[in-house]
Amino acid sequence: MNLDSSANISETITQIIHFVNGEKRTFENILPNTIKQGQFTKFKNTKGTLIMINDKNVLCIEVFAEN
């Protein structure tokens, strides 16, 4: 899944990630230019935290612009 076009809607974004086990996680203040995709999608937030998500466990991702 290529998130490049949807992720560049704002300087910072919020993502709600829906996992295959029914769990949802919300990540705020994501810097879209830091998103790197592979087996693990990696991105950073404005505090510098690196977040890694295993793509095989993800059903869908909701992306929202932040003001």
C-alpha cells in the first residue's frame, strides 16, 4: 500500500491504524516526509519518536490532516 499521495495532505497528520485482531491505534503529529515503507512501515512524530508497524498485521489506515 503506497501512502505517499494521501500522507502529504498537511505538515503533520494523524493516522488511525486498524489491525487484523480488531485493535485500533491512533498516532498523532506524524511527519509525512518521514514515512518509509517496507515489511515494516516506519515514521516519526514531531517529538522524534520512531514508530514501526508490521504491514502484514494491518487491515486499513485512516489519514487525517492536522491544523
